[in-house]
Amino acid sequence: MTWCELQVTTHYSFLRGASSPEHLFQAAAIAGMPALGITDRNSVGGVVRGLVAAEQMSAIRPIRLVAGCRLDLVDGTSVLVWPEDRVGWSRLTRLLTLGKGRAAPQKGEKGQCFLHWEDVAAHAEGLVAALVPGLTETFAEDDQALRWMADVFGTRGHLCLTQHRRPGDAQRLHTLDAHARHFGLTPLATGDVLYDVPERRMLQDVVTAIRHRCTIDALGHSRERSADRHLKGPMEMARRFRLHPHALAAAAAIVERCTFSLRELKDQYRYPDEIVMTQRTPQEALAAMARTALADRFDGTPPPAYTSLLEHELGLVAHMGYAPYFLTVNSIVRYARSQGILCQGRGSAANSVICFVLGITSIDPVKHKLLFERFISTERHEPPDIDVDFEHERREEVIQWIYDTYGQNHAALTAVVSRYRSRGAVREVGKALGLPEDMTAALASQIWGWSNDGVPEEHVAALNLDASEPRLALTLDLATQLIGTPRHLSQHPGGFVLAHDRLDDLVPVEPAAMADRRVVEWEKLDVEEIGLMKVDILGLGMLGCLRRCFDLLRDHKGIDLRLDSAELQEDDPATFCDDSRGRHAGHLPDRKPRANVDAAAHAPRKFLRHRDPGGDRPPRPNPRRHGPPLSQTPRTTPHRQG
């Protein structure tokens, strides 16, 4: 028979699900399911990873994603919803934006969602829904939740039938089936899945204990009472629901009805129009501005190499339709400089002569023979990514200008999903399993802070711990499984997503912990996967330092310098000499081994990350081999005058 699981919670429902979308789709494909529905709690944060996983698995066995969400309402009711089409998706994302917008992160409500039945009714068109009963709930014949479902969704309404492997399960399912039919709802068989395979049950208990901030021993009734929350195949579900074949058929009907694909968002997405010249399209305006800026830079007679490269870039930008993006970045940079805020583009954008002549970057791509296709290429089909650094102290002025210029409904920061690394995983799992705090601290101290490899066996032995002791062995095993699991959502340092239409038609938007900021639910990779374009507004403390240096030079020596001044574009042999000898504190050059050792030995500690004791730490300099320390070496490079 054909059956698909439509109630799946991934680990993007923070500290509830225990499996990634990749593992879940792999298990679903092996089980022979043609589709899998992801319904994270008040979130669609995992659907993009689910889309990618489904497409990857389709190379082996056809399977697709049915994007959805579980809405936990204020009155305690839970409703699963799946959009039928593109319009239904927009109503779902707007509904989530509405609920999350009522939360006050400054009051400890970050990530919460407050929705009522009236909100669901106002956004119900284009959505298929299913009411989720509680563990022992059967509903009364006049239950208000069933009436709401029937009135709001009509024939698109369902009632979930889920086995919890408890006494009276058969009678409970029979009663729910009868009540659903009484209200004109369709019974729907689901597994209420939290993980892909039974072996992950212990990890699910651990994340539950972490969420409740207690040990496994003290978890009590907060623990998931059903140990049967793994993904089950169509044949197993047919055996379990042999008395409710219509509930199994309802799942296939929903899959057939809900044809929406997240790939449709790329076709609908439209970057904001940048009208900088009346009566001209963005492409025409960009071409005119770039040609004028190039002529001004070379006193009206630019060399042929620059002209030909500019025309090549303009043609490629026109073909890809990226002119508004360049105009946006140019507008942001011009605003910052009009306010006296130092800024500088970096990264592969330095390969563009358009960015060079507009002043977004100060690197001459012709002189340095840089390849533009590293920045934009028709073969990669990736949106351009221009990173612009601003003075750290004044970056917020630029961010608020973007919100004011494009509007709160059209601009938001991308999210960052914070995930467990080795050190945090060991601490949290050890605490959940009741290990002494000094033991978990000792284990965590053996791990490099950014490691994702767990605790090596030799480090456990070095602490005189018995790795075969059951609870310690379980801690190490579960900590390894927990690595990479999302723990909470935070905001990107400055990656802005901009849209011509309402941004929450594409992705839910919620208030950030920092006042006057809004964040989309998807992180950078998800935004790029869907084809949305972003602008990186980053903060750099050194730019503030440079600005103060420029001010001092102007005030005390009458020297007026800028980042794009000609004096700063040429190589300086004296500085290069110091750099190659490791004389710059905090800078680890990569030109020769001795420079690395010297710089590492004399750099301030705050510039050096703690490294694994197993051998990555830079060796101490040997005076016989490397000479005396830097502080005892006379400076031979003369100071430049000025």
C-alpha cells in the first residue's frame, strides 16, 4: 500500500526532535515512502534542509518533501497544517510571523509563538489541517476544538489517529474516529515521529532532560511516555491501523493535494527595485553610473583594459538580473560615507571593476589581474555576495537606515542556528545523566573549543577514568550523537535579506533579542539554497581604529588619507619585511615556518585560540635555532618619515 508519514518533528524543534532531516529522509526512502511531511513546532526552520535531503535521496529512490508546521495554540490545542500551494505557504508564513511578533524577547519570550483560533481562521485558506489529540484525549461530542476545525477547515480538516502503545489504545482510536466523522472531519493515521530509528530513543530522552534542565532520573512524567516514536514503514502502519484503512488513505490524499514545493519561492522572489535615475531601468542606471565613475577615475580617458572589462561585467550582470543588487550595496555605502562612517567591501567582490569604480571596494582588479567569474558566474547560478565592513561602533546606524529605507516588512537579518559542539555536548549530556560536575568539566577541558570529534579515548585515559563504566560510556556515546544538533536560533552578524514584496510571504520573520531588529527563520545556507539575495553589513573594529588614525593625521600633520587613497594602494617593502619576519603582534603570517613560530610566541594571548594539547599548539621558539625573542632584537627597519 501507499502511505506517507506526515507528522515528523526534526531536531529543528529545538531539544524535542532527535534526528536531522537528512537521517529522516534516508529512513523514509529505505522504508519505501513516496513523501515525508515535516511539521516542526511553530517553525518551518527544518524544511529547507528537508528539501535538500529529499532531492539527494531521490537519486536513489523518488521521495519528496511535504512542507508543514505544527501550531501550538495559546489554549493548549495543537494543529498540523500543510500548504496546498504557493498562496497557502504565504498564509502559513504570515501566520507564524504574527504569532512570533507577539513575543517579547526582552522579557524572556524569545522564540515563542502566541496564536489563537481566530488567527488560524483568518489564514486558513489554502491550508490542509489536522487536529492533534493529547496522549489520552478522546474529546467530548461537543468539544470546542472539533467545532473550530470543522468550521475553519471544512473538508480540509482532519483528526490525527496515533497509537501511543497504552492500555485502551484501540478504544481511544475508535472513539476519535467516530467523533471525527460526526463533525465531518477525516481521520488521519500518523506516527507522531521524533526520531528516525529506535536506537535514538535514549538521545531523545537526553534532549528532553536538557530542555527541562534536570537529570534523566528526575525527568519523571515529562519524559515521552511512548517509546514508539520512530519512523515506521507503510506495511507496519497498515498492520497497526488495519481497522482504520480510511485513515491510512487520508495521508496519501493529503500528499496528492499538497503539491507546493519550496523551489517555487525562487520564481516568486523579487529583489527590491532601486530607482536611482528616473526614466531608467536599474540596469541602465547601473551602466550609466559605472561608466561615468570609470571616466572620472581616469580623467575622461580610461584605458581599454578597464573599458572592456567593465562592459563584460555589465553584460553578465544584465544577463543574471543583478543590477538592483549592485545599486542597493552602492546606496548603503554612499549613505555610510555621507555620515562619515568608514566602510570597505571585501571578499570576491574585489574582483569586480564595477565595485571598484563605484567605490564599494578599493582593489584594482585590472592591476592585480583578478577574475570576475570568481565573483559571478553563469555556470554556478549563485546570487552575488558582497560583504561590506563598517566601523563596529557605528554599524547600527547603517542597519537602522536599511530598515527605515526598505521597510520593516521587506528587510530582515538572516538567522544563525547555534549547534552543539563537542565541549558543550559533553557538558550537557553529562549533566543530564547525573555525572559529577568536576568530571564533565575535566572531560570538556580535553576538547578544543571548535571541535566536532568528541572526546578521544586517550584523553579519557589520561584523566584516569574508566571508559567502560556504563554511565560514562553512555555519556561519551550520546555526546557524540548530540554534536551538530541545533540548540537555539540567533541572528547573523549582518546578513540582510531584502525583498520587493512582503518578506514574510516567503519565510516567517520574528523579533530578534536585540531591540529594533527582525530575523528570518532560515540561516545563510538555507537562504542561498532557496535563491534569496542578501547583503552582508558587517562590523569591523579595525576600521574604527583606522578612522581615528586618519583623523589624527589630518588634525596634526595635515595629511588627508582615505581607504582608496593612492598612497595606500601600493606595496610597502618595509611593512612587508616586518610582516614576513613575524614582527606584527597578533598576526600569524603563512609565508615561512620561522615567522609563524615567532609571531605565535610573541602575539598577545587574546589573538591565539587554545589548541588541542595533542600537537597543534605552536612550539616554543628555540633561541639557538630562531634567535633571541623579538623584545631583545634591535629594530633594523627604519621608520618612514611623515
